[in-house]
Amino acid sequence: MINRQKNVPFRIYASVALLTCILAHWTNEVLAAAERPNVVIIVADDLGWNDVGFHGGDIDTPSLDRLAAEGSELNRFYTTPICSPTRAALMTGRDPIRLGVAYGVIFPWDNNGIHPDEHFLPESFLRDGYQTAMVGKWHLGHAQMTYHPNNRGFEHFYGHLHTEVGFFPPFANQGGKDFQRNGVSINDEGYETFLLADEVSRYIRERDRARPFFVYMPFIAPHTPLDAPQELQDKYKDIDIDLAPARAKQTDDTRRISKLIGMDSARPMYAAVVDAMDQAIGQVLDTLDEEGITENTIVLFFSDNGGAAYSVGGADNAPLRGGKGETFEGGIRVVSIMRWPGHIPAGEQFTEIMTAMDVFPTLASATGVKPLNQRPFDGRNMWPAIAEGKPMPRSELIYFGSETPIYGHFNLTAFNDEWKLVQEIKQDQLETSITNYLFRIEEDPNEYNNLAQAHPKIVQRLSEKIHEWRALYPINGTRSQLVPPPGWRAPKDWASYPRSIDELQPSAAPGMAPSATTEAILDWQHGDRGRLIYDCKPRWWLGGFCQASD
């Protein structure tokens, strides 16, 4: 009970009491926020399996080696074979085949992106009180502001809408400048990799300390076109360029042709670019140390796909087979580390299968953030396995595919803990040829022994599963269109390119079908060629008609 003094109105006591309650509640919320872990996701672009020190590589990567020593190596972390699909899987926790971004990346002349109805990872963190920032390469849509990072949960965006913008100014794609801060073109000077590190460090130092933060840092390194400061080029000018064969036709053919025509090896410049990226990562780790928040920050690192081991890429995935664009292990099993001191065992290898689709549900569980997705995850929460060592065997199949770089040449896979089928499908004008490779990855992690002839029934079963999976692809999804439409021109500045939301219709276009009934019939007629109706699966009990995905 409040002891009122003489001549002091009761309403003052009531106001003081109310204010005290509000302040106490606010203080508790601030303390709770301060205790919640920060999250930093760092993504390399085309890093090779054998290009880090802790895998025995000959490129200096002390920062990544430090992360591996202080955290756990996610030794069987899988991504799609190419860029945009992996980023789509990371942001949504869903299979890129449903999203229409699976076979190819989003090129500058494309007008597609990830459906605005899909819920993105940073949106859940933002709604749960986190500060959110993205610094680096987006590559998930640029034609409309509905696809822009600032409309997908990132309060702050510094970087590039595209890939292949170069490592030095003017950071251009197809001749158009592509460097912005929150939709406004900028002219920051310097080496791109180091600029990203400076921005992340600045953001962390200037953060609101009463709230945790979520930072997504996708490098363009070590993607082509490769370039690095001269001192790093000099450091690696004599690096060994005689790499082990990739044991994959597309990759090894490019190497062979390059030697025949006398091209210089890309390996020295590639090594310089990787070294610079590691230095930038080290700067971010040092910033966490200086701010005293290392112990309360989850750091997740992975490459968006396997190393670009083809001739101009310069990466080395040995002893894994293949590389970027292919669905052998070298194209989809990537370098990955997760660190959270006191919560994740240090210096250990995590050997359960984990994919880019699993990141959203896993980080939500680790941080206590409530996922706000309405559509179901295709990924699963791996936090019990990472933090507690709980076994999480993978009996369900994981699927990945790519049509990059050759149009009509598909690299596909379906795998779990027991079997892995790799399919190379070549579609010519008058025929289609299929080559099957079947492996037991736990027994043969480097894919030397093709068991397809010995187990034809397993090949048939997995082939049918891949066929069903491919039938989910939206009919107008990405393909391997490496060149623009005839006569297409890029803008002078990509920051001005996206159409504003105010200029767009209030909802996504349904297509040309005049009614829902007609659209359903047309979708049914397309069959396994792909889907007209977004996010639907054909059901046999509905005569092949679509039902919303479950």
C-alpha cells in the first residue's frame, strides 16, 4: 500500500506507481534482449573444399581456422550447386524447387525473384526484437522493390543486388553501377571485400546495445571475375597450380581446354582473393572481441556452393569429386563452421547431414526466435544435434539440381544417409540421354565407386523420386540463360532499377488463365513439365490436380 503524504494528490502516487511498473517491465525486456545471442551469418561465394587451412589447403586462412578451433565444423553441410538457389533456401527454409529458383541463378535481365508471400529469415528476427542488417551480395531479385532486401526483413542493406560486380570500383554489372546503401547509390572507394568488413564492423560498434542483432554477410569472394590487392597477388604468384583432377567431365574439360590454348591458371589470383576474404572475416571476429560480445554471438560460416573448380574459377575441392554446378560432393558439400562459445563444442566435427534449408529453423531454435512462416519448412531444426549431440539420422531424401552452365544439361541428385543418386541428363533436340551414378557416401565419401549397375532397383526408385520432385518446379522458373535477350540493355545505375511498390499492383499476378478453374485444368495438363499454380503438389487421389503443399 502506498503511504500518501498530506496535500499530495493520489493521482501522483498512481502515476509514479504506473511509471515504476513500466520501467521495471522495460528493464526486464532490455536485460532479456541483452542475454539473447547475436547472430552473424557469413557466406563465401564458390569456396573450395580444399582451400582452407583446417582442411590442409595451401592458402592462408587463419580466421576460418580460428572459427573451426573455437566452434564445430559442420562436416556434412550441403547446399545447392549454384548461387541463387542456396540463398533462397537459406532465407526461407524451403526447397528452391518450390520457389522457382533451382536450375539457374537470377540474371540481371531476369525480372523474377522469391515470391513476396514467402517469409524470410530476417523477418522473424526483426519481429522478435532483433536489429537486422545485410552487407554484401543479394542475388535474390532486383526488378521490383518487393524483392529488395529492405523489403525482406533487413533494416539495413549495404552492397550489391547482383553478382560479378568486380572487386574494385565502379562495382558494375553489365556496365551498370551496382553499389548501394538502402536503395541509394553510393561511391565508397576501396577493395570490395575490405569495404564489407568495414561496414559490418561499423554496424556492430554503432548498434543499439539494448537489442540483439542479426547480420548477414554474403561475400562476392572468391567468385569470378577474380581480383585482389597487388601484395596478395605477389604472395601467391608461385602457388602450386597442378591441381588434382575433379573427376567430373564438365569441370575437367574446361581445365583441359584452357591448357591447350595456353591460358594462365586462375589459381594464384583465386588464392589471393580467398586470403583477403579471410582477413575480412578476421576483422569482424576482432570487432566482436573488442565489443566484448564474442561469447554471446552465434557465428555461422559456409560457402554458397562447392568451389568453382573449372579453369577460370581456380578452386580446389579435392578429394571431393566435381565442383560448382555439379551434384557430385564437390559441388554441394561445402566448408562450414558454427561457433557459439559455451553452447557449441569447440574443435569438434559435426557429422550429421545439414543443409542450407535447415539454417532458418535451427537458428530460430537456438535463439528462441519464433518463426513466423506460414508455409511449412522443408528444412529441419538441427539445434538438438549441434548443441546436445542428439542423433538425427536422415532417412528422407534431399534433392538438388542445376542446369548451369549448359542449357538443357541437368545435374541432379537425391540422397540421404544410405544412398546417393547423381543424374546427368542431357536434352538434345531429338533425344535425351541419362547417366546415373549411385554411391554409398558414408562408405565412399569421394565417389569413386559407381554402384548403379549393381543396384538397378534403387536407381529406378530414386529416379522416380527425382522425377516427382522436378514436377514441382514453376513453369517460369529460372533456367540457364547465360546471355540476355537480344537487344536488352542494362541501366546505368542498378539502384534506380527496381520498380517501387507504389507503382505495382497490390497482389502478385496469377497468370493469363481467365479463372481459377481454367488455371487448375491447364496446370493438370502440364503434368510433370512443371507447375502453373504456385506452391502446389499434384495428388493422385485428385486425379493429378494440385493441392497446396504440405
